[in-house]
Amino acid sequence: MIKFTRRTLLAAGSAMLMMAGIGLSTPARAQEPIKIGFSMALTGGLASNGKAALAAMQIWEEEVNGRGGLIGRPVKLIYYDDQSNGATVPGIVTKLIDVDKVDLLLSGYSTAAIAPAMPIVIQKKMVFLTLLGFNMNSEFKYDRYFSMIPSGSDANRDFSKGFLEVAATMDPKPKTIAVVNLDAEFPKRASDGLKDNLKKYDIKVVYDQSYPPTTVDFLPIIRAVAAAKPDLVYFVSYPVDSAGLIRAIREVGLKAMMVGGGMVGPQIGSFKTMMGPALNNMVIWDTYVPEKTLNFPGIEQLLAKYQPRSQGLDPLGFYVPPLAYANMQVLEQAVTKVGKIDQGALAEYMHANTFTTVLGDVKFDKMGEWSQERLLLVQYQNIEGNGLDQFKKPGTQPILYPAQYKSGNLVYPFEAKR
């Protein structure tokens, strides 16, 4: 018969507590979150797109944690405001890696947030998934860099490829072009790529002008374009400039065979409603519009979750949110398949495989760019008034390029209504 004494009962109790502690601590360690770090433009000139990107990433975070996490662990987004200022990015990235000890690293929004991070990312040998960076890895050639922008491996030239492909379908063929771009890194690269592409076509540049970021009056530029009488007019501009250029086009009553190109701004819902009918017949690049040819699995569900929380953000969410969400889908699929957080193994898997996203299948080339460019060229047609709902329907922004997603036909020539 076992005799229970005070000493044996205390010993047994201590052992049970130790075992309970072991039982509790193991799941606790297993449940430590996978920390995903990034800077994001939450204030400053890029904040509207930065906040829209963050909203989409938070939707992904909620969904993944609602499904039980990633490889058995919850995910946690850790981010800091880069103030739309690239000078803040190195300090933020260093803090994320050295202080916050993030497991995975993403970029903030745009080239301005990616370039300053690259030297640190390379030194730390982190996988780096980037958002809307234009041809960034051409200089660094970093094998753990991956880009979520559908501009392809030759981004400088691919950006204007669709514009010239569509122009080549017109009868008569266009013979001349005017080129206008903001004096900044991305617009200059895109403009140079266009001029390289023109070598394949019998099209002569009759007007070529860059303008400083301080420009507020675009009438002199558009009058000079009109005086050159080009068949095509190609702009590369940022949202504020794009609005000023479109207003000037309308005031001057510009005429040409086709007008548009590389403007940033028309992709955003608030810009669409601000410009309204002034956009009619302009031909502009894009990444997603609600045409039936782009009804990829999950895109409608994402937008249905994003739009109710879009107060103060892009009300449609067609531009940045799908790309930001697709970036997270790539990350999720890679981590799930690799089964652990191993930077080298993740990079190897991401180079070798195709990912299913809300923007269709994505595969990366050796430079981390999309192996097949898929920038859209759309034309604004039959815009009436400034209502938002018309842009949610097929037909107001038919796709002209690429051929596999084509949903409408080019209307030309272009004549701006005063």
C-alpha cells in the first residue's frame, strides 16, 4: 500500500505542474506568429495608393489567420510609415530585420520605396517581394528579388509595347508621334523605352518634351503638341500632372489619331470620377478593369471585401489592391509548399513555379520580373458624367491589348471636346 505523505504530495504536484508547463509551452512556441515586415506610404504624396495596398494586405492577413494561419502559425504584418520618402526606407528596413526580427520582407509601394531598400536586403540575403517597382532589378541583379508589376522582363520597352501594337492596327498607319514625360526616373525610363520601340515602326518623333515636377500650367505643352500635328501622342506622367494634361487637352481641343499612353492616375477610381467624360477615347495602360476577360478566381471577392472599407481610399480598388493582394498570395503559396521559413529555399521555389493569383497565373523569370508581360491597354468609351458606378461595369474601359484579354475595339481618331 502506498503511503501518501506531505512530501510525496508536494513532489507529485510539482511534477504535474512541470508537465503541464511543458504541455503549454510547446504549442505556445509553435504559435509564434510569422512576422511579415514592410514600409508603406501612409502619409505624403503616395499615401492614397499606399493605404489602398495596406487595406488589401490586411484582408489577406485576416483571411489567412481565419483559416488557421500559415504552416501552423498565425501571420502578423509589421509596418511603418515611410512618409512617401525614400530617405526613410533604409532605417525602417534595418529596424524590421534587426529589431523586429521579421521572418519575411516586402517592399513599400513604388520604385521610390524599393531602390533604397535593395542594398540592405541584399546584404541580409532576404527574399524581397516588391510592389509596383519599375525594372528595379536590372541594376542589382539580385536572385531573391521578385516584382509584382505585370511589365515583364524588359520593362522599359514593354511599358509602351501595347500602345504601339494597337497603333499598328489603324488605317492609315500612323507616321508621327509626340512624346511628353515628367522629368523623373520612371517617366524617363518609360519614355526612353518607347523611343527604342519606335525603331521597329516607321514612326517619326516630331515633338519630344520633358517637364519639371514643379509644372502646373500644361497649356503651353499641349499647344506645342497640337502645333506639331502628330498622329500619336504619348504621355508618361504622375496623377497630378495627368489631370493637368487632360484638362489642357480638352481646353486646346487636341486632335490626333490616338492619345494617351503611360499616364498614371486614370487607373484610380477617384481620378476617373474627377475627370469623367474628359477621359473619353483616351488610350491608357492599366493592370485591371472589370471586363469579363479578366474574371480571374477571387478577384470579385477581393473587391467585395475592399470596397466597403475604402472610405478615404481608392473607391474602386482596381489598381493597387489586386497587386498587393496577389503579392501576399505568392508569399502564402511559396511558404506553404516549402514548409518553413528558409530564404534560399523560398527564392528557389519562387523562381521555379507558377502562382495562382487574383490577377491570373504569375511566373517569375531569373530577374524576378513577370516572365510574360501583361500590362493592359484600355480605352475609355461612352463615359457620361462623373458617377462611380459606370466604371464598375464592363464596356466603359474595354481592353485593346493584349490579344488574349481583348474585349473591345479601338475608336479613332481622337478629338478632345472643349
